[in-house]
Amino acid sequence: MKKLYQFVFGNEMELRERLLRMVLIVGGFMSILGIIEEIVLVSLDWTLLPLIILLAVIILDLVIIIRFKKVDVAAVLLGVICICMVFPTMFLYSGGIEGGAAMWLAVGFIYSFIMFYGRKLRFFLLLCFASCLSLYYFAYMDESLVRKLQDPKSIFLDSLFTVLAIGIGIGAMIRFQIILFEQERAITLFQKEELQKANNAQNAFFASMSHEIRTPINTIIGLNEMILRSKPQEEVMEYASDIQVASKMLLSLINDVLDVTQMEMNKMEIVPTEYNSKELFGDLVDVIQVQTKAKKLQLLVDVDRNLPSGMRGDEKRIKQVVLNLLTNAVKYTPSGSVTLSVRADHVEANKCTVRISVADTGVGIKKEDLQFLYDSFKRVDPQKNKQIEGSGLGLAITKQLVDLMRGELSVDSIYTKGSTFTVKLEQEITNHTPIGKVDFLKGSRQYAKYEYHQSFEAPEARILIVDDNRMNTMVETKLLEATNMQIDVAGSGEECLEMTKEKYYHVILMDYMMTGLNGAETLQELRKQTNGLCRESSVIVLTANALEDARWLYEEYRFDGYLEKPVTGKQLEEEIVKFLPDDIIEYRSEPETETAEEKTVDVLPGRRNLKKLMISTDSASDLPEDILNKYDIRMMSLYIKTGNGRFAEAKEIDSDSLSRYMTVDTSEAYAVSATVEEFEEFFAEALTQADFVMHISMAEHCGKTYQTAMQAAQGFDHVHVVDSGQISVGEAMLAMQAAQLAKEGYRIEEVYKAVEALKKKLQALFILPTVNIFYQRGFSNKFAGEVCKMFHAHPIVAVKDSRLQMKGARVGNLEWAWKRFIHFHLRFPSRINSDIIMITHAGLSYKQQQLLKEEVLKCVPFKQVMILKASF
């Protein structure tokens, strides 16, 4: 029994193999019982043959499974033999529906559901249906095909045996499945418990590592600040400045690694605080300028002068996001520049959207690599970028942090030309005063001209620093020295409790992770301390453990304040002064004000007034230069290919110059689209002047221009290509409408909806002098083309479903055809918007143009009639 149990329940086998082994054992047992039944009830005859074959197949299957490990082969073989031979034979030779054999047919369905899935399941179910229907049909049509059982006793015993055999067999299989489920569930629960233990161990490890790494960094930054305060020689000041910047970069890398763990455990939270936007971006420029100078890159900074000076958000995470983008830009830019741009959009009563862009002139990103851009530990284009150092975590963490802050992260990139990453974050405004014009580059390397002034002085304030690391207490004491406060030090939680029995302290700085009593335990003992003098004192927790959540510390242990190591003197002073009584503060510094020089400096002239939305179109829209300038529309030139080369339309060649390439019947000139690279250059240039670009393209099926523009736009998150469904004046009308709405300040989503609505109402029709070229290009069928040729008719063309189609024709001389064409299509003035009509033409004289205008105005008194020269 032990060997049998191991044979069926062995954990080294797959679940399906164990299940098949159980079915074979149960099936073998039932086959043996069936043979015994036939011998006892019916005596030896042909009805034994299918049962013997079934038993042989079961034995063969066991050999196939054990020796050859072919589970699928064994399962299919057993199913086919049972459904196609064993069960039908038993049905026909064991009384049909009067015996118990009919119930065996149901076993075929059960077996199919247990053993198969997908196509095999559908095949075997179909096989079972076919077998059952066939057997019942033929048994009904010809009763002689079914051998009747001899007497009621045989019928009774056969039915009883079948019920018992099937009931026990199926019950055993169901019970077996339950056992398997319980085993798998137990394994899953065990693995989950082990995984939880591993996660807890990992959490503890990273918490310990965070504490161990941040503690010496805290010492380095703190002592380095003291060096800067001492105003050493210029060379030493330069070294100290670099140390300060390098320490911040090291801290950023540590944060990246630790943040991955927090995100995996879903413990990352956003903690909003008030911050000064000028200081935030100033710090970022200080850090990144060291890297750009090392690689001899130009650093450009463009911060909106209208950016509110005070905002509320997660300052730490914003810095981390932007620094990751800046560092990434420097890494992947071998030469050229890196540009940091900041703008305030949608400023409301107490909120605004901050748009932060980091642009570089680096290697760019391939379109096929964009989908892997935010994968952890994966670098795109590794062959080309193999010399670049890094963990591959920066962009992955950046994306998750932006998502946590409910922001948006997008990228516009051209391979080999550069990339622009843009972050949009909604921030609460705490101080509406604009930062004004500030030269962040001139103000960078602030430590080179470091000037420290204590923010307050309070000689009567008593402070207790509790930390088991002597270096930490020394650094914190030195950083607070200029405030003239009375500072004592305790080396443990126990020592703190002893000192607070003898002396009162206004504020206690408490390290969280200490040997013996930790910070939380010390706080609890302090609050309930008998005869304690500091039960009501303010306690600020200092922690080097980045995995501990500040909010959790506040709520769980009710600390009064929170600081994360490494800390600066400014941070210590700002946090402590919140809890000091006003009457013991003898001096408090005034808030910093901008100098006249800061207010008049402009960093990147001409770059601040970016358009929110720029509309562009292609030269197939027929828009002339004056209209493009009036509506501020960018034009993408398409190209004309002739025997003499390729020419940019409207720039290098116009429709009048093409006359020598065209005859009445043929044309040696062809219109071709711009290349993907040319569209990418066009979009990239447009994005230097606008946040978003909407490109109104000619109809999708009237050439390759739309597909090419779409392919180029794949590398830009801020470029949206719209199929106008039109060419010529239809495309022009849509571009003008979109440009007008963009000029009025509508958002891209609103402009897009308006364009889509106008597309349904817009009608653009054309009458051609001859059908020849139109017919030769395949835009009309043979019959229509031949009819037009026969009667010298002038075809009427329209664009429907983005395809050029022939809609009819006019006969007679050309001017007569024009008049009939105009009067027919403008016959219902009440249905037509009379604001504007656009007429496009190729090669008409001034007199002919005026004739068309007069005929149009006879039908509908349009306020504006625009006559445009058609593109090729």
C-alpha cells in the first residue's frame, strides 16, 4: 500500500500525470470487476473482448507512463479506445438502454473533462457526442443491433454492478482530486509562509543595510558642512563642494536600491511636505552640474518665472525623479547638451500642474525599445551602450514614483538624435509669489561661496540628543552649535531615561535604531516615566532606515517630528524651532529675498513662451504662406519626384513649375511622401516650440503620408497624428479650425473632438478637366473611365472613407461644366455654413478665378471666399 500510494501521490510528478495514474488504477480495477461480472452473469462470449482489450490498454499505458514518460500519448490512447470501442461494444452487447452499459458512455465525458483541455478537450467531447448519438440512433432504428439481456435478473444485476462500479470509480477519482487539491494547497501555504519569512528577512536586511550605510553618510555630510562653514582656502572649499555633491549622488543611488524593495512589498507611500521650488531646482542643478562638467556637456536651465515659490508635494520623491532623469540624460549624451525645463501649467486657486522636462542631444531610443524603457535592470540597445555604467533601475523607479504621485511620465525620442522626458505633477500651491527670473547656473556651486547664517538663536533652549553612535551625536551637536542652545548627549535609551529624571529638555532628538531600548520603546517609557521631567517634551525621531515609513512612525508611536538621515544643519534648525517656545527665541533670521540681479536674469531667452499646442499639416492642404502665418500652422513639405530628382513641394518646386512634366494624358512627375526620418526631424523641431503637436495629415488611403507620419510619431508621446480623411481644401479647413481652437487655449483633447466633429460635416469636391491621369492611377473603374473618355466628360471627385472616389461627371466645355458643378452642389443654401468657402485650383487665370468666385456668391453669400493654388 505504501508503494501504491507513492506510485500515485509522488510529489515529483506533475499533477496531470498523478491524475492519469489514478484513473488507470481505478479503470483497471473496474475492468477486472467487469470481466468477473461477465463470467458470473453472462458466461464466456464476445462481450469479454472489449474488457480484456481495455485491461491490456491500461497496462500498456502504465508502461508508456513509467518507462517512456509519455503522459499525453497514454491519455489519448486510453480515451480513443474507451470512447470508440470499449463503451460502444458494451452498450450493444449488454442490453443497450435496458442494461447498465449506457452509464459507461457518461464515463467518456467525465474522462474528457478530467484529462484534457483546449483543442484536445473539444475533440474528445465531440467524439463522445458523436458516439452517443450514433449508438442511440442505430439502437432506436434497428433493435436487432442490440443484444438483449436474457431475463430480469440479469438486467437487475448488470444495472446494480454498473452503478456500484461507476459510483466507486468516479467517487475514488473525485476523492483523489480533493486529496491532490489539499496537498497542493498545503504546499502553496507553506511556500507562501516561507516567502513571507524571506520577505521579512529581506526587509530586515535592507532596514539594517540602510541604517548601516546612511550612518556614515550622515557623518560625511555633516562634517563636510562644518568644513564649508569654516570658510577654508579656495582649493579646500572646491574639494568640500565636490564631496557634498558626491555624497548626495551616493545617497540617491542608495535610495534607488531601497525603493525597489519598498515597491515590491507595496510599502512605498507619498509624504507631501511644503517646499521652496527655487531651492528644489537649485539643488538639482548643483548636483548635476558636476556630471555635465566632467563630460564637457552644456547644461541649460529654463525655469518658468511664473512658477509659484512655495508648493506642497513629496519634495524628496520629486528630487529623486528629476535627478534620475538628469543623470540618465548625462549618461547617454556623449556630446552636446542637457536641458532642464520647468513650467507651471493650469494654475488655479491653490493648485497647478508642474511640467518638468529633461532633454538631451544623446543617443536616443529606438522605437522597438520604447516598450522596455521602464523595465528594471534592463538597458535598451545594450550593444551600443555597453560602456555606460549603471544599475538599470533609474527609469523603472522613476516611472513607479511618478505613478505613485498620480503624475504622468512621457518620452519623445529620435534614435541617434536625442530624447526628451517629461513629467507632469499636480502640486498644491502654498505661496503664490512667482520665483521670477533666476539664473540657476550662476547660483550653482553654492558651496564655493558658502555663507552660513543660523536661522535662530535660543541660549535658554535645552536640547537632548539620544544616539548610540558617537559620530552622529558629535555631528549633530556641531551642526547646532551656532544656535547657542544648551545641548546634552545620551548614548542610549536607558541613559536618556535617567537624564530626563534630573533635567527638563524642550526638545529631544531621538535616534530610532539603537541597541537596548530603541527609539520607539524609549519614547513609550518616557511618556509614562514616574517623576519624569520630560513626559510632555517634544520628541523628534531621527532614522537612517529609509524603509520605515514616516507616517507610520507618527501614527503608531506619536513622535512629534521626523527627520531622515543624513540631515543638514538647516533641516535640524527648521525642525527644532517648530517646538521651541517663542519667548526663549532671542533671534530669528528673516526670509531670504531675491536680489535685483536675480530678478532680471533670463536663462534661455525665447524658450519660456512655449505654445501649449501647435497645429501642423502637410503641403497637400494647399495652405499659402500668409494663412500659415495668420493661424500659426507649421507646414511639412511633401515631395515631387521627376526625371531630374526629388523636390520639396512649395519650397523647391510649385504646381506652375510642373507644367513641363505634365501633358493632357500622362505625367512624368509623381507625388511622394517625406521619409520617416524627415517627419521625425519635423516633429522634434516643432516640440522645441510647443508642449504638444497635433499633425493634420492628408487622407490615409490617398498616399503613404499618413502612415509615414504615424510611424514617425511612435517615438514621441507629445505628437498626435490625425487622419483628416481629406486632401486639399478639406485638409486645410480642418487645420485652420484646429489652429484657431489651439490659439484660444483649448486643450489637445478638446481640439481633437472638435476636429472629429467637423470631419463629419465637411464636404470637399473637385472637378477635373480630364479623366486620363485619374483613370491611369486606378482611382476610377474601367467602365467609368471609358465613358468619360467617350463623351469628353469632366469627372467629379470626392474623398470618402479616406479614399479618392469618382462621384459623377459633367459634359460640355470646361467653364460650362464648372458653373453646373457649382450651382448643383450649392443648391441648398440653408444647409450650408456661409462663414467660409475655399476654392483650390491648378493653373487658372485671374479671370477664371473671378468667374468661379462670382458663380459661388450667386448661390450662397459667403462671408469669406478663399482661392488657393492646389498642391501637386
